[in-house]
Amino acid sequence: MNRKEFVKEVSKHKGFSQTRAYRSLNAVMDTIRVALMNGDEVEIGGFGTFAVVTDLKGERIPVFKAGKALKQNFNTK
């Protein structure tokens, strides 16, 4: 699913206009991006944590670690 498709789904599920869904998504992504650039982690309960790690070359890489609740959605029997 690309960004346009994601925005359309959010719009449909929440009853928002696509413009409102697009702006909301951008606000969330911008907030996460700025926090990571400032060296902060972003933990979204029930979903996961965004963080920045440094690789062996010394490059900073953004990563996402799925939370327990999200993982359980994929591993229920």
C-alpha cells in the first residue's frame, strides 16, 4: 500500500475527507521525523517504537520495532 492508498483507506475508515487524512498523516510523519532527528525515540503504545541506531560505518539509521500487541496480531492461532 502506498501513501495515496493509505490516505484513501484512512479517509474511508474515519469518515474524513482525503485532504484531512493526508494532512493528518503528514503531521504524524513530520512529528516522528523531527523527534528522530533530535535523537528521541517515539513509542506508540500497542503499535511499536521508532528509533535511530548507528551502524558499523557510523551512519544513523531510522528503525521500527513492532510492539507486543502488533506482533500478536500476526501470530494468533
